[in-house]
Amino acid sequence: MNMIDYLTWRGDLSFETAAFNDVDNLLCSYLSYCDLSGVVSDDSKSITIKEASEIYFQTHSIEKAKSELVFISMAPVVLQKLAQSKRFADAKLSYCIKDANSQHDIQFYAIRIDLTKDLTYLSFCGTDDTVVGWKEDFQLCYKKANAQLKAVDYIKSASKDLKKFYVGGHSKGGNLAVYGAMYSEKKVQNQIIRVFNNDGPGLSESLYDERLYSQIKDRCYRIVPQFSFFGQIFKQDCQQLIIKSSQKALMQHDATSWQVERDEFVAESDLDSYSIVLNQAFNLFFQGVDNKQREMLTNELFDAIDQAGIKTLSEISNKGLPVVIKLIKSLSTIDEQAKELFSKLAKTVIDASGQHIIAEMEKIKIVEEALDTIEKIRSKLKKAD
């Protein structure tokens, strides 16, 4: 069962009857992947989720979204299911702010969700299907991204009439929630109940401020699948919940794969061993690459993507080989220093992967030897009888 199935089971219960929980958080964070700009006001004027859904589906279809959006194709489905549930249908939406500009390297979207008159969630969108969104993700490794700065302003403006509220997001949205809360004024910070980071990266060493983070650390809550990659990059110390996913490896980042039982996630005790190895490899790489090199690497990569004429990830999957060939040609022209860094990253990951495979094989060998020993003992005991 995932969060959409949860709505079928739990959707008839109001928040007065059944309290807000971690799964509700994920639904709120995932709703921001559905672009409701033009449907929901950018100020305090609000409409219900049910009303927003009716307007949205006058010009959009779930089928089109599934064909055009690679990683967030289920967002319209979530909107539809929320609108059909008693639990969320009358929740009010407002402060819908969108800023997507490739010239300024920004992909920002956030929305306020008033679940009841005393229960509000400020939801930050993660990385969407656009190349500019993915470029901004890379920029998180070496500088303050424009979306992060925007997140601070958003929390201040969208919460001005609130006493208490939640803030959160999935993927980059989780990072924006943490950054926005950390750099908010003390008065605003005191109003935050909890900061949900749903498998989003932490703050790079150049952005992390230990003093400021300590003011919100006890309210930061990271929820990650067992194979978490993005959620372990630059991670800060905070409460963490590891959960089961129906997907494999990196595809576990897909929030619709996170498993739910009744009104909570299915918990796992530890991260996947290869997930740990992979993150250690990337951390090792980042330690040996300064911010200037990270910036150069990012610019070279995305300049090549731009030269190939690619604007969204969907273009790669929908247009297939011709686009891939263009991209390969563009990548072949990148700076030599960038090529060296790419090679270094690849080597670090391959070496770590190789060591992991050897370690797993050793485990198998030990188990086989143990089973062989047990069998020999059993044979001797039979002979003794």
C-alpha cells in the first residue's frame, strides 16, 4: 500500500478524528509537484483542493501528464485523489508561487495548504521535469541557489497570519524547507512545528551554519527509503525514519513507491548497504573537489545539455535516440578539466561498487562455508547413531 492507497483507506476520516501524520506530510509535499499556478492565487485568497482539482482538470489530463512528466507523473493523480477524499477535499490552497527562469537558474514552486483552520502545511516543490531544475540541484553543492533564497522569503510571507505551521517537501523541496526554516527570523522559526525533509539533500558545507541549524534541529525530520541516495548527500544530524519501498535502488526516490501500513510508513532498521557505499563514494569525491571545480563541472555539463537543445528530461525519453546522439556530441566538446573530474567521479563510484560486490561475495562465501560445516557435523552425527 502506498500514499494513494492510504487515501482510499483513510480518506473518509477528518483531521479532527485522526491526527495529522507522516503519510499526510508526504501527500502535502507531493501535491506541490502539480502545477496549480493560474488555478490557485499567489496571495491569501484561497480555494479548496476540490475546487482547484475541478478547474485543473478542465485543461489537463492524467494521461498527458504521464506521457510528459518523467519522475512526477503521478502528481495529478494525487491531486485528484485528494479532491475525492473527505480528509483533504475542503483543505484550502493559497500563496501559490511559481518562478521558473532558465536565465536566472531558478525553478521554484511552493503552495500553502490549510488542512483545517489550525493546521497548515507550507509545501515546497522538488525538482520538476525541467533541465533548469536539475541544474539548480547541482548548484546546491557549491552555492546558495536562488530557490533557497526564495524559500526564506516565501515562509515569511505565507505564514504571516499563522500561529503554528508545518513546512516540508520532497527531494529538493525538502532541502528548501530546511534552508528556509534555518534562515528564517527567530520569531518565524518559533512558529514552525516540524520541518519535513522527504529524501532531500542536506546543506553543503559552504551553506551549513551550525548555530542557525541548532535552532531548528530538534524539529527537523528526515524520511528516507531504504536505498536513499539524494537524502544522504550533505546530510545534517536530525531524527531519521528509514522506510520500505516497492522500487529498487535509485528508483526508491519515487515517493509513490513508499510503503504504508494503516496510517504510518513501513519502517526498516537500516539503509541498504550499497546505498551507504554509494554515498560514501560521492562524499569522498566532494571532499577532493572545491566549490570552483564543482561550479565548472556543473556549467560544462548543462551547457552541453543546452547545446543539444534539451529543455526537459521528458524530451530524452520521448524523442529517444536522435536526442541522445545530440547530447553525446555536445558532451564530447566539454572542457578537458571537466572530463578529468567526470572520470574521477566515475572511478570513485566504480571502485566503491567493486569493493561492495567483493564484500557481498565474501558474505556468501562465509555462509556457504558455514552451511558446509553444518552438513559435515550432521553427517558425523548420523554415523555416530
